[in-house]
Amino acid sequence: MPFSEFTTTNVSVAVIGVFILGFSSILTGLNFITTVHRLKMPEMKWTKMPLFVWALYATAWIQVLATPILGITVLLIFVERMFGIGLFDPAKGGDPILYQHLFWIYSHPAVYIMVVPAMGVVTEIIPTFARKHIFGYKAIAFSSLAIAFAGSLVWAHHMYTSGMSDTAVLIFSFLTFIVAIPTAIKVFNWVATLYKGSIVIEPPLLYALSFIFLFSIGGLTGLILGSAGTDIHVHDTYFVVGHFHYTIFGGTGFGFFGAMHYWFPKIYGRMYNKKLAVISWAILFVGFNILYFPMLVIGMMGMPRRYYDYLPQYHTGHLISTIGSWILATGLLLMFYNLFKSIKHGEKVGKSPWGAATLEWTTPSPPPTLNFVGEPKLTRGPYDYKGVEEDEQYT
Amino acid sequence: MSAENKHIVSYKTFVSVWVILMFLTAVTVWIAKIDLGFLNVVAALTVATTKALIVILFFMHLKYENRLFKISVFITFLILAIFIGFTFFDVAYR
Amino acid sequence: MSNIHKDYIGSKFGMWLFLFTEILLFGGLFILYSTYLHKYPAEFHLAGKELNVYFGGGNTVALVTSSLFMAMSISAIQKGDKRLAIIFLGITLALAFVFLINKYFEWGAKFHHGIYPDSPTLLQRPKGEIIFFGLYFVMTGLHGIHVLVGASIIIYVLFMLKNEKVNKDDFVLLENTGLYWHLVDLIWIYLFPLFYLIV
Ligand SMILES: [Cu+2]
């Protein structure tokens, strides 16, 4: 029986909280899907949409279709705690592994809810600072949908050691490799966009590039976990923890930081201190790797996760990791300090500090109520940089 | 606002749909009385799915909606089928 | 540029998206049902015989008929016939209560026989039967809550019809309520054979 069903801590209130939180996720998805279909300006065809919007659209579908499974799972925990029905209790004929199925049917897609928008951010930043049309527009747009769909096929790769059937282990291991395809499509297209571009190094680009690097490590270690044979060795070790942080912190986190640095001038009409932004990025990036890379190593050596103590042979790894965490924290503090300070005190910017081609850079910064002064006109594709108007101080 | 895409379905259509649904309900109860073993499950689910399809197409107007609605409904049921079906990779082979 | 924007198709599509989440919410329970049916076919067979087909069948008739009147109520308001729309919707509501009262007696009878979740009588039975009745209470219970919520919304819409907030030109609220109500019917269309007939 799942621990949450009989622990004496007050799980009931917590799961009701999760259930309510699920509404916010679902309604966000509902809103975004409907908005993309119904509120796009008529001349913006699907292939003229920024790829960030494509990413959000794909994510929104995952939110709508996967979150309810979490909803029913937590509802069942609640009902079980109240009435003791026994749907997951072997003593009453229930099957605890089914609880794991329900949990992961949502929780695998959940990581795509986190990372696909970040991929969308990277897709916006890279062509802007390479001054080059995105390579493989349709492939990237399609790969977002493909990731969303493939995400619903692979959940049981979290359950290789749960006691489920060997057939299932085999099939889910195979299916897991399929997810790597659309992800790789994105990475190759980003790199191809950079190739022979006239690259301008600015803070958002640094975050986007580190996203590619860190997320690739996360993705490749994911393949080690996804293949059933190797997973048995590293299951429930620090290797998993390292992998997870490379994907979600290195991926979602750095994508999110990149987005903050990219759209900051649009949101506040001011620019942060770029030099400080680069310094904090560098500290963050270095600290990140010092913190999480040793986890992959000691995980391989057999350090189990979820213990506060460890054997002497893991000492060095933990020591390095801890030092890394301090460096990382310093970088984070510096970054947030810079951003918060610049909200009020940053240098003023105009409409388009980066010379990007998407529509939001044609409206004043910060945008007025209803976003645009008068009806916006679509005069160019989202990645056509020819003749883009750019703020003078930055050209 | 309602001028766009307004399609009024006649009472007659709805009543005939209702008659068919009632008939199918009777059919499914009747089939259940015959012992067909596993085929009982198949038969009951086939009838239920037919009924569900009729409800979706007529009562829920899906027949008169545009392609977006139809594709979305299809995808939703496809995903549900995957969730149920793939779980059987485990439970059917234990 | 006006920020008042009413989008008939948009709000209907939004409602459909919400229905998808309902389908998958119940979908989680259908995953459980199907795997347990696979695991305990014989026990499900025996336990299912104890459910009364007349209760289940009667409720099926009530819900399908209520769906009919809901659908006709929308046609009526589209034609501008407010009176008829209210009458049809009133019948829908009445049938919702028929369903709930029926359910009350059905559950009551089971409780009377000592069959309710975690009851001593139930726990003495084979494991498959405990699971069958567990699923029965959870699934029909969650469905019953949906009937109750649907009925409350219908009452609200009745008032909106009465003071003409819902009218010939702006009836999407009624239509979306209808969609919700048909979904409740749709789920029952599956619950009925799964619990009362596949035995
Ligand atoms: Cu996963």
C-alpha cells in the first residue's frame, strides 16, 4: 500500500492542495490552447507563429490531458485515507503497482510541461543573437507536438524495479528511446541556426547555450536510465538525482533565466547591468556543474539517494558537490540582485533592444494596456531579420 | 456573436436519437442475459461505445462542429486508450 | 480597440477542453477497473450479480431522457422559445433528481446489507469482490457528485433563462451546461454495463 495512505502525517490536506493546484495547471492549458486557436491575428498563419508559442501550445495539451490523472490519483489517496476502500492495498485485493502507474502517467509528462516551454525560449533566443533565420522551422514546431505525444507513451520507465512485468519493462524501455528523437531534432536545429550566423554574445544567449549543453547531459544520462539493463545498476542512486537536475535545473531553470534576461527589457522598459549579468551567469554555470556533476559520479559508484549519511568512499564527491552548491547560490543571488535592482534603476531602453523579429518587439517597452498601440501589423516572419528596427543605443 | 455557426437541430432528430439510444439500452441488457463468456464484455462495450458516439455526435453537436473539435475529441480518446492499453503491457504479462 | 470580446466558438471549445479533463479524470478509474476486471473476472461476475439491473437500467433511462430534454432545450432557445426552453430544462432537472433519489435507495440498500467500504461484512468476502464494490462506490460516487454539480448548474441556468441573460442571441451558457450534462450521461453509459451487466 502506498505510504501516503497510512502515514500519520496530514497527507489529506496536502493532496487536496495538490488537487486544487491541478486546476490552475489545467486552466492555464485550457486558456493557452483556446487563445492560440481563437485570438491569433488572422494574418498570422500557423507557420508564422513564433516557435515559443508552438512550444506553449504543445505544453498546454499535456497540461489538459495529463493533469486529470494526477487529480484522480490524489483524490484516491484522499478517499482511501477516509474510507479505506483498498484499491491499492494488497490485503484487500488491491495492487500497489497500479498506484505507481497512475502516478507516473501524469508525472512523466509533467517534466515535459516544465521543459518544453524552456525549449521554446531557447528557440527564440538563438536566432535573435545569431541574426539568422531559424533552421528547420517546421521540424522544431512539429517536434514540440511530437514530444508532447511521445511523453504519454513512456511513463513506466520509472518503474523497472517496481515488480511490473518484464514485457512492460522491455516495451517501455524501447519506447523511451523514441522521445530522444524529437529532442535531438531541436538540438541539431539550434546548432544549425548558430552555424555561420553573426553571433552577438549577450546574457540571454549565454543562458540559451548553457541550456543546450546542460540539457544534453541531462538527456544523454536519461538514456542510461531509460535502458532497462543499465537502469538496474543506477536505480535510486545519486545518478538519478544528477540526471534530474541537469534536465530540470539545467534545462527548465536555465531556460527560465534566459527568458527573464531576454524579455526583461520588454517587461520593464529598462536594461539590467549586462556585465553583472554575464558574471552571475558564469558563476551560476560553474557552480551548477561543480554541484551536480559529482552526483553522477558517486551515483555510478553506488551512492543511494534519499539518505542524509554516507560511507567514507563517497566523501570527496559530497564535499565537491557541497562547495558547488555555495558557488551556485552566490550566482543566483547575484543574478536576482541585478534583475531586481534594474527594475527601477536600469538604463532605459526602447522598443527593440535585441533587434528581434517577433511582434512583441514592435510595441513600446513596457507594453501599454492591451499590449499594442492600435492594431498590430504583421509585416515579417518571426525570424526575418532583414531591416528589423533596433534601438540605436545597442546597434 | 451567435450568428456564426448556429445550427438548430430539430426536435424530431433528437427524439429519434433518443429512440435509438433506448433501443440500444434494451439490446445491451438483453445480450447480458445470454452467457457468451468473454464476448459479453466485448458486446457490452461495443454497444456502450455506439451509444457514446451517438450522444457525442448529436446531443453534443459534434457532428455540426468544425474539424478542430472533432480532432481534439479523437485525440483525447486516443490518449485514454493508450493509458489503459499500455497499462496492460504490465498487468497482462505478470 | 475594444477589450470586450465574446467568442462563441472559443467558449464552446474551452468547455470541450474542460470535458477532456473530466474524461481523463474518470479515465484513471477506468484504468483501475479494466485491470481489476482482468485480474478478478470470476469475482466481478459474482459480485456484479448482486447489483440490481432495474435500478441501473432505470437510471440509464432517466439520464438518457434528461439528455434528450437538455438537447431540446437548446434547440428551443435557439428558436427563441423561452417558455419551452425553461420547461425542457425543468424536466432535465427533475430527471437528475430522479437519478439521485434512485441512487440513494440503491446505495442505502447496499449499506443495509452491510456492504460499504471497509465494512466487516465486505472484508470477509474474496478480495476480488472487495475491489468490485470498492470501485462501484468510488466510480458511481464520483459520478453522483457530477450529477449533483450538473443539477446545481442547471438551476442557475434556469434563473438565467428566466431573466433573459440566456436568450436567443446569447445561449452559450446553456449550451456549455448541456455539454457538461451530456458528459455525465456519457460516463453513465459506460458505468451501467461495466457494473450491472458484465457479470
Ligand atoms: Cu519519465
